[in-house]
Amino acid sequence: MLAVFTQIFPFFALIILGYLAARRKSFFESTSMNITSFVYYFALPAMLFRFSAGLKIGEAFDPIFVLTYWLSIIGVYIIIVIVARLRQMDYATATIEAQCGVFGSSGFMAIPILVGIFGDKAIAPLLMIVAVDVLFTNNLAIISMTAAQEGKLSPRAFKSIMIGLIKNPMFFSIALGLTYTALNIPKFTALDRTVEILGAAATPGALFVIGASLTQNKAANVPIAVWLSFCKLALMPLLCWLLAFHIFHIQPFEAGIMIGVAAMPTAGTVFMIANAYNVAAIRASSTIFLSTIISVITLTLVLKWIGAYVY
């Protein structure tokens, strides 16, 4: 256990540094926003491009793996929506709660941590999960929120999805990297080195801004935030484990990486969605805060658990 915590501690140390920096008056909110923009639009896409450009098309897509992760999302999503409706919550609020329980920080947190610990072999399953989150999990919220507020699915929802995909740098960079490989374009050393240097900034930058963002999140609606954190940090990885090992029999290494991603805390994107639709933003913020703090312990336990499968 101590060995696992020693491996994971540097990543959480960067989160703590970001939090402490943001607490200082000299660290303006605009600074955090600028770092976030740099990571989201430049550093992380550069990292994802290099990763995807090093894969063969067959390695980048495993339909059974994708189906397993997709069903895990659906399963937890349905449970949370049912519980929310039993508590007399409206469907829009239930949707945000469900997003809190299924939408983890796969890009900003899972990739740096799991590649850092398990090496480049983790890249292929991680990119598949990022693609699922970009194509499905994020858009599920848009469709559900539009249907809840307008009482029907409108062309506006699908328009938002298409615009979002076109503008999403993570999706674009993965697609560009796979295209680069498929066309067998020769590498230019200077350009490749530039992308490598830029991508290297993704890990410290992403974790730093996660910590900085925690200063904007407060622990309110604690019982609900605890329930949703439990769903994200425990129920989601447990369902992944059940489906991956006992239903679909995914290869142990890939299954372990999937479980590791499922155990990541709630992504900050959920707050952005909640805030954009003016629905349950405070409970989304609380869940992000609590799940990130608690994940120091739970993620250590999960990584220790899956270590038997991935090593």
C-alpha cells in the first residue's frame, strides 16, 4: 500500500500545490483560467496527438472494451437517476447528479497518473475511454438537459453536440494523430520535438489547475455530495470490474486501466455543464471537491487492487 501511495503522491502533490497557489491573493482567478486554457487547447492535445500517432488503428479501437465502459456508465447513470427521482428531484437535477457519478477526469487526471505509473502500454485503453467520454458521456448530458428543460429532443441539442465535437481539442487531436499514422506520414524531427515538449507540460499543468479549481468549489449539500462521490469512486469501478472480468472477459491489463479511470474523481466539466444550464451547480461543485479529496485514499486502494492485473 505504501509503495502505491508513494507512486501516486507526486501527482496529488501537484494538485495540492495548485490549491495552495490559488489560495494566495497574488494568484488571480484569471491566472488559473489561462493555465487551464493552455492545457486544454495546447498541452493536452499535443500529448494526445503524440500518443495516438504512435498507435495502429487496430490498437485504438476495441469494440468490446468500449462497450464494457459504455455499459458501466449507463448502469451507474440509471442508478443515480432512479435514486434522484425517488427523492423527488426533477429530471434536470437528476441528470446533473448522474453526470457527477459517471463523468470522471479522464483527460486531466487519468492520463497523467495512469501513464505515469503503468507506462505507455496504458495509452491505447486510455484514449478509447477519452473518446467515449468526449463522444458519449459529455453529449449524454447535453441531450438529457435539453430534453428535460424543453420537454423534447430538439435540433438545438444535436447542433450543440456537433459544434462541441468540432471545437473539442481532445477529440480533434486523437483523430488527427490516428490519421497521421494511417497515412504513414514521415516524422519531422524538429516538429516532433516541439510537440513532445508542449505535451510534457500537460501533466503538471493539468494537475495544477485541478488543485487551483478546488478553491472555487465548496462543500455544500454534503450528504448528496458523499452519495455521488461514492458512486464515482466506488460504484463505478466496481461495475467496471464486474463487467470487464466476469461478463466480457477483457484482457487483464486493459480491464485494470479501465477500472483505474473509473475510480477517478468527478471532472470539472460537470460543473461547467451545470452552471451553463443553471441546474444543481452547487451540488456538482461539492461533489468535485469531495471526490477529489477522498480520491487520495480511494484511488490508492484501487490502484493497489488492480496492480495484480496490470503488472
